[in-house]
Amino acid sequence: MRRVIDIHCHRECGTAAAMVKPEADRLGRAPFQFGSELTREVNRRQLADLRPKMESLEVRLADMDAMGVDVQAISLAPYQLYHWAEGELGANAFRAVNDDLAKTVDAYPERFIGLGAVPLQDTATAVHELWRCSVELGFPGIEVPTHIEGEDLSSPRLEPFWEAVEELGMVVFLHPTNFTHPQRFTDHYFLNTIGHPLEETICAGRLIFDGVIERHPGLRFVFAHGGGFLPAYSGRFDHAYHAREDVRDGLPQPPSEYLRTFFFDTMVFEPDQLGYLISKYGSDHILLGTDYPYDMGEPDPMGLINRVSGLSEDDVERIAGGNAARLLGLDL
């Protein structure tokens, strides 16, 4: 069996958190300050409980061993994607995040891979940090949110950024940070259980219908949480494309043709749902993910894969690590 690679796991950067705290407090942007009062209290307790997993590499390595994970492709905790931070503060925070991640990878290069982060609130600065992540720090990919403070990733101003991503061959791991219309999502942790997969659905739709994938066919997107709701109901996009001129305007191929270029992690919890993803998009487009160390994660990722009926040994090997190794350019 090829080494097991987790494409979806997170780490905090204390240096960046301290750097942005005064401005975050001033703007009311402290982490986990969303949802009902009960949700906020649960999140506060969870954040305290997770501190050792975020700060100690030894604790993380022990958890990886217990979960059967050989390598983590680590991305930033979503609440540390500081796209609200303007100017020099934003640029410095993302630089600190990436430097911290590089130190983590250097400490255990056989166990950790870095997925960097860039200040997308400023296109030129994002391109500069992207090149630094690739050339100086050696990261094979980056983590990107599903929107930038409400601005879609298909925004015309981001074209130079996507050109640079394509030129560098960087993998893009897409992970939601919050939902843009929270009024109906306050209770019951709907901001996560409904909001996050809905955000991924909207993001995928924008990347497809606004032509980002058509203009940049070399981009490689990996969607967290199995791609949200869209992969299970993509036929509605295709039906509309064939039925209505306003849907297919400017799009030379049906949406499903672009959707098939995406990659999805295994974070869907149920073997039948994972089996659907595999049968629909192919075992070569599914990557193991755990969402470590959060309570919405999968503690037994190989157990989930092995409960999917009808998979061959080759299918399991591709999903468990082969696809990630290929995408990230790893020799494992």
C-alpha cells in the first residue's frame, strides 16, 4: 500500500494570530464568533481542547499514527485566512503563516507537506506571496477560501492570480471560511452543516459558469467536504445549460465537463455517499481527507474508504494516497 496522505487537515499559526489580534478585536473578527450563543460556547470549548493538537507536533504525529495517516498536507485553520486584513497587516500575516508552516514541514519532512495561503484581498500581493510559496518555500499547493469577504473567486481582478497559479502548477485546495448570508443559518450550527457545503457549491458554480476553468484548463482544484452539494445534483446545471440560452451564454461546454476536472476529498461521512462520488467522478479524482483536528472531521478515514462496496485494491490505493502524491508531485 502506498503511503496514506491526508489532503484536508489544519494547523494554527500563533505568530499571525498575535499580529492581527488588535485589529481583529477592533473589527469584531475574533475566531468562532458566529452562530447562536450555544454554538459560540461550544466553539470556545473546542478551541481550548484543540490547542495541544494545533501546537504540538508530537501530539499531531501520535494522532496521525492512530488514524493510519502517514503524511499530512497541512493547510491553515480556516479562521486564520485573514482576507479582511488590509495593506501591510494582511501581507505580513500571510507571510508569517507561510513561514511558520515551512518550519513545521522542515521539522518532519517525511510526515508533513505545506499548502500555503495568500492575501487574495490584494491581487499583486497575492501573486507575489504565491511565487514565494512555490519557489522559496517549496509548497506544492495553496489553500483558498470559497470567497474573499463576499467577492467571488471568478472576479476579473484575480485573472493574473489564476494565470500565476496555472504557470506554477500549484494545486488549489478550496475550503470555506464562512457563509455570506448568515441570517437563516444562525441556529443548529447551520453555518457549517449547510453553509459550508453550500458555499462550495456556489464557488464551483462560479468557477465553471464565469469561465475560470475554460480560460485556465491547467488549474487543479481540490474541493473539501466532497465538493459540497453540487456533485450530487450536477444534472440540474446541465439540464439548464441545454434548456436556456442565458445559462450557456459564453460557456462552450456543458457544466459537467468542467466539473469532471475537479478533485474531491472523502469528507462525506457515509460510505454510500463516498461510493457515489467515486462512481460518478472516478477513483482518480478522490483524495483522502480527515478535517483534522476538528469535531466535524473523520477519525477513521481508511475505515470509511474500506466500507465502500466494489472498490478494487487499485481504487483504494489511488484514493488513500496515490492521487495526492500525483497532484502534489511527491515521490512516496
